[in-house]
Amino acid sequence: LGFMTQNTNTAPKGPPSFFFGTTPEPATPTTNAPPNPFAADSNPFFSNLSRLDSNSTSSEQPSAKRKRIEIEPIVVQPRTDNVFFTKPPLTPTSPMVVPPSCPFPTTPTTPSTPQTPFGLSGFSDEIDQIMTMNDIDPSMTDGEVQAFVDMFSQDRVQDFLPSFHFDANELQDGSPVVIVKSIKEAENKVERLKTQLDHLRYEQRQTAVPVPPNDFDKLRSEINNLQQEAYQTQEELQHILAVAMLSPTHLHTLFSLTEEIEFLFTKLSLYGNELMHMAGGQSPAQTAPPCFATLLIKKQPFPKSIKQNIKTTTSASEDVIVVELINAPKSDCKAVGKVKAEMSLEENQPASKKSKRNSLSIQNDQQPLSTSGTARFPDLRFVHGTRLKIAVLKFTLEVQYIQPNGTVHNAILESNKSNPFVVMTNENQWESSAGNLLKYYVFQNLAVSEVPWCRFANYLQNHYLRATRQDLASPARPLSRYDLDYIQMNQFNGATTVTSQTFAKFWDWFGKVMHSIRHQKPFLFLWLNGLVYGFISKTDAERLLQGQPAGTFVARFSERRAGQVAIAFSKEDPITKRISIKHYLFDTQTNQIKSLPDFCKEKVNLVYLPRLKTEYFSPTGNIQSIVHKDEAFGEYYTTPQVDPLLGYDPDV
């Protein structure tokens, strides 16, 4: 499920993009797709167009057997009935208004020509005659076909651009350049801190015991400086998280850096405790000095909602739990038993009166420590659910270490807490458990009641990618800038902050949307491949379809019926021949027997749909191409597409 790329070597089954820049005579839709003269299997000349030089003219003369057709020109007049022609569009980042708290420049750029809802820019002045699809005939020569295609060259075709505008040069992969620069600087700082920590470990290991005062002051100063720099870097990353919406790649880098800084704090604390103990000397009354070692959770698949008795790692994009034993520079210890996992409920969530201790039991909870000092838990399973409450893991290990007097002593080491998770008893609990997890992260376990929009959007992006089991650094289809701005304007009324109350109302809608995407495989594949528009309002869907031929449709998430799909389509009146926009509500829950592809396959008024770009941000719009439903949904039909027998009508 990688990024969708446009295939330039194979002509699509549906009409090419220029079809939507004209106003052809409406045709009565049929059950089967109309013949496409641009398809490679129907026109041998068109399949060779990619090898023709667009700057050269063909000298080929038509064959004597071919019948030259007469093409009646159609004069292109400026259209005033389309809302997108009221004023020239501006280069956007989304169909809505960007929040003022996010520092994006807003320098408008005005193209020289207007464009239709599906993105065909107007023609230049010297082109005043065009042909419709019905004017193309297989008897045309290569030169005639090439001349026709040249009229619709790519520099005259643009994608559908919503209304917001900004200077695209100020962005890098959808993130502000200044923010990307700050993340890169933080990345360099973390690498430098790790190098300095290795040097500090070597110096402390070479220091005599008791530590001389000069060496103690020097080492303590180094530890304090490293802690201070790590803290400042952590604050910078948290500030970035709150003031700018980041692309998935930069967001993954930021979260990884935050995790690395937490590791640095743990090690620095361990080094400092050992140094203080070394400076104090050995007290005769102290018979059991502490063991300066600890366990550290290096990798984990959390946060996520997990079904009971299922492995914690359910996809290749998720990390297996890895626990590492780390020591202070002068300390050493040996594992006696195995590393053991223990689960507990998070604070501020009192356990239910009916809950019992065995409800927190775990299978495959013990793993040996390898020679490299790590333990892996590839098959960790939770026996019972947590009743929608948030839980965390800790790991313990019994070790032996040598005391200063030469005797061996045992100690129990404990790791840091894992990221939170919820154990479900069935998939119907996913919506509630996933909402609890997102709320926990956004509002810092209820420590705050209001957060900036950008912080919420970044956590929502991360939560969505995990829920749809995508690669966090390079997802197939993240929530785009268009999607996030739609959510802000339509679900939060454009607010620049999110409160716990507005979050609850939002999740009542978005949770059901995510449940439909996550738990219905055909729909999930359609979504990841850009065949479901999804986040677009009813009004914008009508604007998108205005002026388009009959049979064009868009699938979106209903705003009033959460979790259901609304289909907006253009339909021709059989009497007046006028094309109007209609809406149909497709319930993905009650239509489980009939999937969306099978539903569209049977409907003669649903023929063409837009395929969206699946990257986080595209400065040229979010529509990649227009495709026929058989091309888009063909592989998802439960019954194969069968052409009617020659001589018989396709329908009664």
C-alpha cells in the first residue's frame, strides 16, 4: 500500500482529465462503461502516444481505407454558473482557513486562467476550438490524435485547488521550513549529547574511589550541563509540537527525538547517583550499597488498543517490545532470572469494584536476557480486558552485584513505564478505548483542560496512523493538510484550541469514521488508495460536482450520520436533460453484505470518480486523476465484471 503514483504508460479506462473542462452532450448512462477511445486496448494509436515527440508533427497520411471524420468545433465560452469561476482561485493548503496559531505565510499567487471544480484550467486565447470525446474515431491517424492531445497538454491541466492560499516555497513536505530547520538542529543536538554521554561514561569509569574533589566537581558539572541541554531541547520539541502541524515524516522524527531524550535523562540520573555515592565514600554501617543499574524499554508498539489474547505486535510496521539492562560507568551486575512483564492500571483511573487481580495477568511474560543485555517480547498477550481503562507495563529483573567488601548481593531492578494501552475484549470496544488513549495523550492524563490546535492535530495524525496500521515515517495515506483543516473548520468551528468538551463531541463523530476505515478491509483499501474522498462537506462536494457530466460521483463521510458514507453524484433528468446533484446515504454498517464497490457497480448513475493524491501535502491540489468505477473498484468486486453478449441489451 505505497504512495499512489500516476501511470503514464497506460491510459485509464475513464475519460481523460480534459473531459471535465468541456460541456459535452450528456449521454444516458448504461450499466456498462462506455467505450473509451483513449484506452490502449481500443485504440492502437493512442497506446503509442507516449513515444511521440510532442514538438514534432507527424507527416503520416491517412490510409485509403480509413474514413476521415468531420469534426464540428465547439466554441469555448467563459462559464459563469460555476462558483469556482467567480474569481481566480489561489494556491491553497486546504479548502478551509488555516489556524492563526500555525505560522504559515499567506502570500497569494493568482494563476492566469480559471479552473473547473475537477481541475481543468481554462484554455489560452489562441485555442478557441476543441473536440468532444464523441468526435474521436479510431480511423484518425496518429498525427490527428497527437494534435488533439497536444491541445490538452499538462501545463494547461491543474488539479482541483480549494480556496485557501499561501506561499508554497515556505513549506517543505507540508511542514514550515523554519520548523524543519529547528527539528534538524534538535536532531544534531541529540546526537551531540549522546556522544558527550559516552565520553562522560569513560571519564567516570576511570575516576578513583573515593572521587577526588576536583574530579567530582568536573563530572558533576558535565552531568548538570548535559541535563540542562537535554531539558532545553525537550522544551523546544514540545513547543514545535504546539505551534505547527507537521508532516508524518517530521512528526515521526520529533517523537523519536523526544524518546531519545528520555533515554538520556535515565542514564544521566543513573550516572549522577553513582557519582554522589562514590564521592561520599563507603560507610561502614552501609552493608548493602545500591545497585546502580536499571531496565529501559527501548522499543514498544504502544500506544494502541489491543484485543485480549492477541499478540501486542500485530503488523510489520509496529515495534516488538525490547527491554535493555543499563549500568552506571563503575557498576556491573549479572542477571539471575528472566525479565518479567507486569501490568498495572494508570493513575486517576480507579479500578472497578468487580475487577480482580487476575484480570491483569499476562501470557508469555518472561524472557531471558541476551548476551547483549536485551530481552525481546515478541508474543506478549493479555488474558483479560482492562474495562476500557488505560494500562501500562513495567519490567523487573533480579540481578546479582558485588559489594565493595567483596560479598555478593541480590537486587530487583525495575524499568520505566511503557506507553499507555487499553486491552479490549472485542472490536466493538475499539472506538471507546481509542478515544480514551488519544484523550490521555492530548490532555496529558487530564493534567490540562485545553491545548493548542496544532498539538491536537499532530497527536491526531499519529493516532490515526497507528490505528490504520501504517508506517509512521512513510505512510500510504496520512491525514492530509486538507483533511486536518476540514476537521478544524467543520468539527471545531475553526477554533485554535481544543478542550476536553469539544474533543468528546468530535470523537463521537470521528471515532465512528475511524472504526469504518479500520475494521472494513475493502473500505480500508479504497481509502488508502485515494478512492474515497472522505473529508469534504456536502456543500463542497456539490461545488466539486457542479458542471460535471452525469454519472460523476464523490464518496465522503457523512457529517450528520457518523460512520456512514454519503455519495454525492450528478444525475441527468430523463425529460428535461438537466443535470442536478443528488445525495445518497450508504450505511457501511448495515450494508456489510454488499460492499461499496459492489454497490457502485450496480448503479448506472455512478460512473466516474476522482482518485486523490495520497501524500500529506500537494501544492498543486489533491486530485490525481478521474477514473471509471470499473478501473477503480474492479479488483474489489465480489463477482467478476462480465460484458453482455453481442446482440443483447445489457439491462431490461
